[in-house]
Amino acid sequence: MVVDTDDSMDENGNVGAGWYVEGIRCKVGLGKAATVWDGEVVGVNGGLHPAPEDHKILILSDSQAAISAVRNAGCIGRARTLDLKEAVDKARAREARLGPNAVRAAG
């Protein structure tokens, strides 16, 4: 199953996050305090939620920084934001059920 994520920033500095999973498209505004990195991580976290528990997932993100953050936080066990921690926890739980590489990411 593919999870597609994206972030955006409008001309006023407001950041948004979005994700698309099997016909489900979601978006959320994060405001001016967020960065586009935050938007991408929120998209990854949000995209993992609606994916059926028994499916392996490929996360597509145009942010290598967000992909690296998820991978690194998963390896060292530390995450700098709640959304990053939740994404790592969801990925770990899915891999515990479905085996290694149950969650992969590509840019």
C-alpha cells in the first residue's frame, strides 16, 4: 500500500500537511509556527493512521529530511516532535506484526 505525503507553505507563512492513502485524501493546517519539515512529518504520521493494519506500506515523500528523521528516530529511539514519535511508534508496531520492511520510505 502506498502512502503519499506532502507539505506546503502559503504566501503568509502558514504551513499545511497532506496525505493520500487508497482514495482517502486528508489535509490539515499547522499555522505559522510550523516548518515545512513539520508538515511533512505530520503527513507521514497522518498517512500511517488510515492504512489497514495487515498491509505493508511504502511512504512517498519529497522530503529527504523527514524520511531521514523517521529512520533515525526509529534507530536511536528519540524523536524531537510528538508527530515524529507517533510515526515511529506506528511503523515499529506494523513491523512487529508484519516483519522487517513492513514500512519503507522513498523520496
